[in-house]
Amino acid sequence: GSVDADLRLLVSGIAQVSGYLQIVFLLFGTWQFALERKLPSRPARLLPAAAAALGLLSTLAFATDPAAGHLRHFLRVGVLSLLAGTGFVAAAWLVWRKRGRTLDMGPKLVALALLLYGLEHVQNAFVAFYWLGTGTMLEESPALTYANFVIQLLMGIGMVTCLLEDERGAAERAAGQAEHLAYHDPLTELPNRQLFLDRL
């Protein structure tokens, strides 16, 4: 009845808003991770609101037309998957460009996982576009479910590796600063007596 339809619409709306917010927060996190600085405050306020509005619009479009199932699927799955795929691929490129060229393994794993996850979303968008154009729904391979699990596991391992490598780098920098302070005057930065004796 109408209660079931309202409940389905509510669940769909939550899923759509969450999906669009996921893209925005992915890009926020990638910006901070790759560039190591915070996003400016204006986009940080406006983009989540715009993503939530887009999610609500895609939920309400064709919601009352029972004959527009393929259009609803295209808007709710196809467009969202295409934007998510583009976002994940862009995030992979940004991580690789800014942090993937070092000897650290973590950023490479994160960039690879983001790229594969983006390509998976692009494949979902292709299925939705194909259904809209031909009226035929392609069957999804069960292997994609396992691939999705492996990709998310790879992403988690990459994030943990990045955190450990960042901690190690911070410890090495702190040790270098402590050694510099031990052998140099804090005011003039000139070598002190301790350095002279050490070298002597």
C-alpha cells in the first residue's frame, strides 16, 4: 500500500543522499590526505548541502510514475555510479600524483584501490545506461561481489600502511630535530661546543 511506497521512498532517499555525500567526503578526505592541508571553509560547507539536495532530487524524480522504472533506475543508480566512479578515479589520480611517487607503499595501495573501486562504479553506470538505451538489463557477475570485497580490503590495508608510514616519518623527523638542537645554538643556529667535541 501507500505505507510500503512511502517507506521505500524514504529508504531510497537515505541511500541517495548517503551516496552523494560519500563522493563529497571522499574528495574532502583525498584532498587532506594527498595535499596535507584542509579544504577551504566555503566549499566544505556548500558541497555537502549540494550533494544532499542532488540526492533528494534524484529520489523524488519519477517517484510517482509506475511506468518510469528504467528512468528511476538510471537516475538513482546510473548517474550516482557515474559520478562516484569519476570521483574515485580523480581521487586515485590525486593520491598517486601527490604521494604515490615516493618509496612508501601505502599511497600506492590506496591509489590502486581507489582506481579499481572507481572502475567498478563506472561499470555499474554502464549497466544502467545500457538498460536505459536498450531496455535490457545486464546480469551482474557474482565475481564482482568478491572483487568489491577485495578492493575494500586493499583500501583498508593501504590506509593502515599510510598511517604507519606517516608515524615512522614523523618519528624520524623528530629525531633529526632533536639531534640538530643538541649540536646547534637555538638562537643563532650556529654549531655549538658539543658538535665541535663530537667532530674532534
